[in-house]
Amino acid sequence: MTDGVGVAPDELQGGKPSWLRGQVASLGLDLRLFGMLVALALILVYFGIRTDGKFLSPSNLVVLAIQASVVAVMATGMVLVIVSRNIDLSVGSIVGLVSMTYAMLMTEWMPDLGIRFDTGYMWIVALAIGLGLGTAIGALQGFVIAYMGVPSFIVTLGGLLSLRGVVWVLSEGAAKSGLAEPFQLLGGGAIGAIGGPPTWAVGIVAAVGIIALTVYGRRQRSRFGFGVRPAWADGLLAMAGAGAVVGLAAFFNANLWPKGLASRYAIANGITEPPGGLKIAVGIPWPVVLVIGVTLVMTYLATRRRFGREVFAYGGNPEAAALAGINTRWTIMKVFALMGLLCGVSAAIAAARLNGSTLDIGQGNELYVIAAAVVGGTSLAGGIGTIPGAVLGGLVMQTLAYGLNFTRVTSAVQNIVAGIVLVVAVGFDTYNRRRAG
Amino acid sequence: MTAPESPPLVEMRNIRVSYGGVHAVDDVSIDLRAGEVVGLVGGNGAGKSTLMRALSGARKADSGTILIDGKIVTITNPHDAKGHGIETIYQTLALADNLNAPANLFLGRELTNWIGDLDNAAMEHETRKVMARLNPNFTRFSSPVSSLSGGQRQAVAIARAVHFNARIMIMDEPTAALGPAETAQVRNLIRQLKAEGLGIFLVSHDIHDVFDLSDRISVMYHGKIVGTVNKADVTHDDVLSMIILGR
């Protein structure tokens, strides 16, 4: 968060005012976020060296990004759940149930109703029903937690068990496959992306947006004559941000269509292939588009809307929130409904990647999602956490897991490393927080 | 004193509040006039805070009537109370420690722009204005209030009550956690608000505070009001014996 809580420039003035520290302080960086970016870079470099650079190839990292997206989307919601002094253990089972619902809708239920597989709207109807189901499950759990006072740990533990059971009952124990083609695009792949030119457009719009928001923020503060950061600091940060998004766009466009697919495309469209084959940029995969969109919307909800302010206030002091006239029960119920909706989004990505659904899809996800939020700086005591932090936390954990997998480390050792990293990261964070007071 | 024909600012009649079969407040009636400070004293568990919670909307009264300006009102939650111009400073301060001063000041009634987004700059501006009046040395507008000193936190809690043009103020042990300088500041503030025509309920253990600031003193004992006296008519000892003996 940048406004309600978090590090602000005027409180970084403690200690000896050396020139360099003063300059760094006036940047007003979120140090935790910055530290995680450094950790991510170190992990990437390490695996890059171990594999002679193969790990860092665009096509490989894009697969990594797509894998991380299922967890990242849910981690944004888990931040609000944990900030409000709750926990949601049922997210993996909700993913399982909603994935299976998507698959059943498109392979059995809708065809049974006479809706043909090639109708354009089939996937939209399925998606809407799935998202609605996820939201409804979340809202129901939220109702029991907020209005009936049953602890969230218990309610969602019940959800974890019983919803997975529902998956088995629904599917009669069998996996389902064969989804509508537009739906499959949500899972990524060579054609499951927005393509080269739109990727450039997104990169440029985002760069302009970052600069515009910086200018707007300065205007807002000087409107009342408050202090603003030095112009050079804001300028530097804005340029770094703009550079980073354009760089990311270039990265996604460095990922090219596979040769076979490209030449088939060339033949089908009567294009003569240049020597070395046709080079078609893949661009940003749809699941990554979803992660970016979800992160932006959730950050907006958490930091710019009343809803977010209420969630953070409740996490900081539930009694104070109630005495301030906030309808705290309704707020908590909304948090869980939102979590359910995000599980529906993750389920769409997971089902689309598999082109169907299995019985164990989403199993164990709750642990990775909670770990992502906590590594990303969310405090289990409530009241503290950021959405971008959780997304980055998820990316760190997934990069580590994927890298170990890539270097053929056994899954047993992967789990050992993931567990240790989780505890060390949070321990480090706790130590820093205590020192900062 | 105001002319007797004008109705009191607040009148609570036959209020009862019970917790699990125990009558914490048992058939209590009390009133408050504009520009008046009524001290509410009594031992631990006498029901002072519970009575005030019924007025601030933190706890709904089980039975009884509340009148404001002579009209019957319904107060079932803090929102209702604030709608009637009742502001409360709680003993616990009731601050969200993880949020900064402006966020706490506007908690539950945030300023928003035309699309409903939080207008943080405007809220900080208003907070700076009110703090300039209460505590001119206060500068930490973007730090979470957990990092502020006790006096600064108290200032934030008071600012929240003062900012919204309250007509009725409830202060529950407003000086309990403060040093001598800050206590003097709060006393001055109470006198100033009284001069501005607010009605103030002052809940306190500190009989000196109450004698200094109040016009009338109501003594509670085991959930009942055992006496309401004009300060001028009694001594410290009279009030103390009412607190201890209940008569």
C-alpha cells in the first residue's frame, strides 16, 4: 500500500543523514518489494548459470510465467483474506470444483441441452457460470464466517474436504477433456497470446500510464501544498518503471512461434517463407494478461477504494473498525466472495492449460497461495500486506520450484527447499519489521 | 443554565443494558444540556462505560428511550449516533494501528472523489487543519499511528471527534494514559468545547478531573445512578462516599 500504511518518505529520515542515504530515502522505495525483486533476479541468474543460459530463454521463462499465474491470481485475494485476520484453506478445492464445472459444462451438460460445441458463445456462458459458482461458494463460506462466527480456519478446512468430494461425485471419478477452442486460449501457448503488435501497444500504453500517474500524484499533493519527492527521484522511478514495462513487452515478443506452426501458417496464408523460417512473435500469453489485469484491479480495490480501507482497518483493529461504523461482517463476507471469484479465474487458466479437468486439479494450491502472500510481506497477524508483494512472492516461489525441476532436482528436495525458503523469508521479514519498530 | 422550558440536548430515560443476565445498566435516566459538562463517576463495573456505549451506538440498549433536542431517536449502531452529532473518544482510543492519522480520522466516512475513489490528499489536508489546532507539533501524517507516542495517538482520537462538528461529545477516561502536559491540553480542550456550546459527558475515575471540569456530577453504583449533584453543592468527600457506599 502506498497511502494507508507502508513506508513514506518523511519517516525514513532516522539515523545518520549521510548524503547517499538521504538520496536513497528521498526515492521513498518500498524496500520489501525492492528486496523481492533482487531475490527474484538472483534466483534467475543462478539457474541461468547452472543451465548455461537455457533457463533464461524467452520460451522457457514464458512457460514459467504461465505456471505461476494460477497461484498469483489467487494470491492477490489471499492478501485481503489474511489482512482481515482470516485464512482460506479451500482455494485449491474451489479451483478443482470450478475447473470440473467448466469441463462438464462444455463436454456434457451444454451439449446435452443441444448447445453445439462450435457455437461462439458456449465458452462465455461456461466461464460466466464458473465464475459465478466460485463467487457463490466464497460468499457462502464468508457468510458462515462473518455472520455465524465460525472461525475461517474451520469453515474453509471443511470446504477443502467437502468441495473436493463434490468434484468426485460430479465427475463420477473420471477426468474430462475437450474444451471449446476459444476457452483453451486462456491457458496460453503459441496462439494463446495477444500477439506481437498488441504486446508493443500494451507496453507503450503502460509506460505512458506510469509517467502520467506519477505526474498526477505530484499534482494531487501539491494541490494542497504538501511536500513532494524531489523531481529527480520521481523522474528516475517513472523512467525505471516505464523502461521495465517496455522491456517486458520486448521480452514477450522475443518468444517466437514454433517453426512448424509458423510454416503451416505461411502456407495457409500464401506467404513465401524467408530463409530461416517465418518469425512471428507470440506476445503476452492470455494467462499473464489475466494476472496483470487482476493485480491492477485488486491493487486499486485495496488502496483506492473504501472497501480496501475497511479491510485494512478491520485487520488493524476489528473493534475500532466496528466503532467507526463500518459494517464489518458484510466486509468480511465480501472478502471471501472475492476470493471465490479469483479461484474461478485461476480455475479457468488451469482447465484451459489441461484442455479439461482432472480430479486432483488445484490440490495443494492453498499452501502455495498462502506461502506467496506471506513471502510477499502479508502479516498473519492481520492489517499488513500488499497485492504486488504477493504476486512477486508467488513468482519467487514458482521460479524456485520451476528452476529446481528444470535442473532435475527430485520433487522431494524441491519441497525441502520450498519449505526452508518460506520460513527463512518470513523470519527475515519479521526480524526487519521488529528492528524498524 | 438554560431556560427550563427548552428541552435538554440529550435525555436518556429508563435505559437498561444487560450482559448474560446481569444488569450492567439498570433503569438509568440522565440528561445533558448544551454547553454543559456532566461528569459520570463510579467504581469499576458500575456501568458508566456501558451506559455511554448505549449512547454512542456501540451497544444497543435493551430497553429505554433516548431523546435528542426533545425528540425520540433510535440508536442501534455507531453510524446512527454520528448522524445525531454524537462523537465518542474511547478509553482504548479505537484506532486502527496500521493506518496513518488521516485514514483513522476519516475511518468509516472517507472523503471520496466523483467516482468514489478515496481522496487521500483531501483527507490529509483536513487532518493537517484540525491537528494544527489541537497539536501544532504533529507532523507525522503518513506514518502508521502505531509508531506515534501516547499523546499523539490521543490527539488523533480527539481530532476525529472534533473534526465532524459534534454537538454531543462522550469522553471515556480521556486523560488516563497521558502525561501531565498532555492532560493539561485535554482539560483546556474540554473547556474550549464547552464554551463553543457542546454538551459533554465526561467518564472518569479521577475525581479531581471531574470536579475541575464538570457542572454536574452523576454517581453510578451497581448499574444505577445513586445521585446527581451540582458541583457547587458538594465536596470531594461527599462524592467519594457516594461512589464507595452507593448512597
